[in-house]
Amino acid sequence: MTVTVSSVIRTYAAERPRQVALVCGAVSLTWEELHARSNRVAAALRSLGVGAGDRVALLDKNGLEYFELLFATAKLGAVLVAVNWRLTAGEVGYIVADAQAKVLVFGKEFAGLVGELAGTEVGTRLEIGGPYEGWRDGAEERDPGVVQDGSDIAFQVYSSGTTGHPKGVLLSHDNVFSLMAVSREIWGLDAGSVNMVALPLFHVGGGGWAMVGMAHGCTSIVVRDVDPAGLLRLIAQHRISHAFLVPVLLHFMQQVPNASAGDFSSLKMIVYGASPISEPVLAGAVRLLGCRFAQAYGLTETTGGIVTLPPEDHALTGPHLHRLRAAGVANPGVELRIVSTESGADLPVGEPGEIWTRSRQNMVGYWRNEEATRATITEDGWLRTGDVGYFDGDGYLYIHDRVKDMIISGGENIYPAEIENVLMKHPQVADVAVIGIPSEVWGESPFAVVVARGALDVPELLVFARQHLAKFKVPVGVELRAVLPRTPTGKLLKRELRAPHWQGRSREVS
């Protein structure tokens, strides 16, 4: 039977109605209660003209409302678009407009930001903690009954854009639920699991991770505000068995005073990803939490993890210690190739090239962007990841560099072009290049190399950047130069700018 978002809630509301499905703070919902709430939200959305194929946008931190809306839109054949709440008003406005959202639901703390979206046409705006609850509770409690197909869109997740604008990644139900085997056989999720959902739900590592866990019928503990000390307390309080975390969180959790006094005996598996983990951070996390660890490598465009470094390769001593630097091996059903960016030929073991992949997890495409889709997915179904890697003799994949200029900072994808476009609007900037430099905490951080036009006040330039960019995209530093290195044809030589910062490291990305 095809598994879809709507079939998950319908199945478990019937089979285990009184089991707790979700917990967020002091509020919990059983499968029966979640089904009833999402039925009311679906009816309320339908009264606003939302139907099959329509988009509903959500701007809020992690909360139960996300799941009400996710299941409600699925029951209508519509799609929920969760928007990164760390973005500026201009960035949010672009996504809401690009998605052509008929309804925008937002948290009370983002009311000011939503008020700045005057130019964004949305039929209805609903504030959580305000009109939203009355709108929801006043609707009839009846399942619309729309049955979805595996090829229908389950998630529309926005990723950073290479040209300054984010793209909507279209993930089908088949994409999402093709992870069921991996999540069961490698991660160990099952109906008895208690699954922590700590990453933002607008991220595939948040919303996708939560949905796969719910498809197993487990209980999900939703974390609204990520606080390392709070995460440790939640593990003990709810007897959490599974979690997906980024390395920076594992690092911060170890810095919590008296962290080792916590009770983590319920933990079975920590899956981590979005950036490589250093050996000291991994060793400390293993000693602190005392459970099995697995690394996942993938992209939003591949519905998350397509490669896994399994628990048995996390030994901190022994002959395979070098594998801690690997991304891992391909998951069952995933094909991988290392391809020359110049000739398009497959490369031999040990030689770096672009990583191509083909599997059921490859996205359907980019929303309303056929050109970008064709540039990413070949006619025979291979997805160009933009990452450079190589295989060792045992079939392990190692990440070496990136074809694209993308920076990954604390699990967030950042494209330099977006930052460069903003900085070039400053009247004293004549030329600029943004690169990623190593960060012991975040993995990488954006750094700007600027050619000034006359006198340039660097602190004022950073203030300017903060007015137009989300905080995590603002450069951590600025270097002034008389000229930027370019080829005779004018192509910027970013590798020359990056080289001094990455000198002495085994790979050129973190």
C-alpha cells in the first residue's frame, strides 16, 4: 500500500487513537485528537478556497500547528510550505509570493515581520494565538477524504538560491517514505520509539525526520526553542530514544554544566548530519550520551540522507578510525557516481569529482523552475549534487569540496551570490566576493572580500548587511583589497581567496 502524509494520520487515528502522537511543551495530542484537529483545519481551509494543488504558507517556530496544517493540507491534496523564520521580511516575502500561497499562518512573535509584507498578495493571514484558534475550532470536524498518490507533492522546501533567490524543492510522498526501510533497518525507528524533533520543521532534517518517525507510529517530542541544556532535560523527561541533530548542537550539549549527571539511558540512536563532525566532538558526544551514532549525508533535493556512516564505523580506536572522516556508504537502493566536471566521465577510486546520485529519493523538481530542474537532474535521472567527493577502495564516500560556492553554516545552506548581491548595493562597494571560511563551532562561516569605492566603513557595511540578510548569512568578517583575482575572461578566482583560510586541512569544506 502506498504511504502518504494523509494515510499516516488516518491509519494511526484508527489503529491507536489514544496513543500520544505529539508533545510540545506542556501540550500533547493523541492520534485521535490530531486527526480531529487536522479535519477542522482542512474544513476551514476549504472554506477559504484552498483545494488540490494549492499552497498554504506557515511562518512559525516548531509547534503543533505545523502538524495540524501539514495533515490538513494533505487531506485536501494541497501542500504546506513552511518558511524559514530566521529570514528577513524581504526574503520571507519572496518565498510566500513564489509559492503563490493562498493562506499565510504565522506565529504571534512574527506579526511584526508579517506586517512588513505589504507587497505580498496572500488571500488570508491568520495569527496563531489570535484568530487562528477560533477559525480552526469553529469549523466542522469532517475528513475531506482526498486520497493522495505517491507521486503527489508532500513537501515544498525552500533552499538557498545560487543566483540570490531560493528555490522550492518539490518532494513527493514516494520521495519521503522511501526512507522507511533505512529508518527501520539502520536508524532503528519503530512504533515504540520516542523521537525528538529538534531541527526546524522548515528544514528536511526537521519536517522530513518527523514525518518518517510518525509513519512508524511513534511518539514525537517537538522542540520549539532549541536550548542545549533543555535538550538534555527532555531526553530524561520523555525517555527519548531517537534524535536527529546537527554537530554544532552536539558540541554545545557537551558544554552544559553538569551535563554528565543527566539520565540518557533511554537513548538508542543519534543520527547527525548537515555538516561533518570533528573527532573530539564525536568522542565527547559518545561518552556523554552513551548510545549508537550514525551520520547521514544528503541534500534537500535528495530528501535528506542517501549515504550513511553506520554505528559500527564510529569506533574511536582501531584500524578503521579513518572512516570517521567519511560520509559513509550508499543507502540501499541509492546509486552513486563520481563524475568529472570537465569530461562527464566516471572517475576511478581515489580521484575527486562531482557526486551524482539516482534513487527514489531524488526530488520531483524545482517549483516553477524547469530550467534549474534540467540543470540539476539529467534525462536519465541522475541528480548532480554540486558536492565534490571520491570513493576509497572499500566503497566509502568522502566529501572533498564543492562545485558550487555554497557555504554550510550550522546546518544552514548559504549561497555567496545572495550575500554578494546585497553588499553590491552599498554605494561604497565596487566589487565583492563572499567565501566560506572554517569555523570550529559552525563548520563554516561567510566571509567577505571587498574592493571599496572610496572610504568604506566596515562596521557600517555589516550593519547594512544585517538590514537585508538573515543573521546567519551576515559575514563574520571583511577583508579589504585593491582588486579581486580574476581570470582573463573575468571569472572570479574564489579558490585563491579561500586557500589561505583552509591551508593545512585535509578537505576544503567543513
